[in-house]
Amino acid sequence: MKRFPQFVREAMTASGAMATCLPVRADGPYSDWETAFFLQLAGPESKADRRTLQGSGQTFSTGIETDVIETESAAVVMLRAEIHLRDADPLSMEILLTPGEGGAHHQALKLMTRQPSLRWFFGDRAFWLIHAQAQPLGSEQHAGFPEVLNTALRHDALVRMTGHYDAQAALGEVVKSYELRASEHGSVGRH
């Protein structure tokens, strides 16, 4: 792959996201589906990151934390990933998913419960690939994803019983807290 797949570029452009995770078939039409992380490194603040990644051939250490944010409208799963390009200053991203709606968000979490590794793709402003790597997933990491998915789906089942399920409203509520945090503290993250 020389560039992020078209559907990934369209999804990231439509949402304004600099990072996402989506189900893909990375190795061709006969390979299994898996969830991959895509990170766009655009702008002058990412110049050092692009230089570090481009042509490095290295596999950088990564970590993922998960959290389920239960709102009155739906559950939002937050995936917080860190890529350790430099010891003192990891590259971090937060991805918000609403698995209760089904579709790509549900599938992305479901695939992470069983796939053998996570693939990471880093692109520039125009989504041209500057670095890719795969990281094996251990049994401890696999165990966390079903728990997160089940917690979110249980919450959403209860919300649906009240007739108030609205994934977009839940996302809006969580995103609003990011906007408040950004206005109070300046920039959020480094992208």
C-alpha cells in the first residue's frame, strides 16, 4: 500500500479526524479482515514525527488504553493509543467509537478481540504512507477488548429500552468535553 485506502481517506476527511481505526483487508482479497490504525501526520507540528518515521524501518513501541464512557444517549468507547517515537514525548491519539450502532465501529472492536496483531499506518497530509508496522497482540490484550465491547453493548441495550438511544448525541457530548478541555488548556495532544 502506497496510500491510505480511499474509504479510509474519505472517512477521515469527512470527520476531520487525524486518527482512526477501521476494518481492512490489508493483504489482498483473500486475507482475513482485521482492524488497522491510521494516523495522519499533517502540519508543521508533526514534521519531526514524519522525519523519525520516514524510511526508519523500525517498529516503534505502542500501547493502547480503553475506556467506556456511558452517556444517557449511548456508550462511547475511547481508545487512547501512544506510539513511542521518542522516549520523553510519545505521539498520542484518542479514537471515539460507538459500537452499539453496529457497522464499522462494532466490527473494529470485534475484530480486535481475535486478530493476532495490530497494524499501524502513518501518512502525511495527503495520506501517502510514510511508515507501517505490525504489533503482535498477547492474550492479556485480547482479553480487554471483549470486556470493553460487552460493557458498551450492555449499556446501549439498557438505553434502547428507554427509547433514548442516539449514538450521534453521545459522540457530540463527548466531543464537547474535548472542546472545553482544548479551550481551557490550549492544544490537546500533538498531531
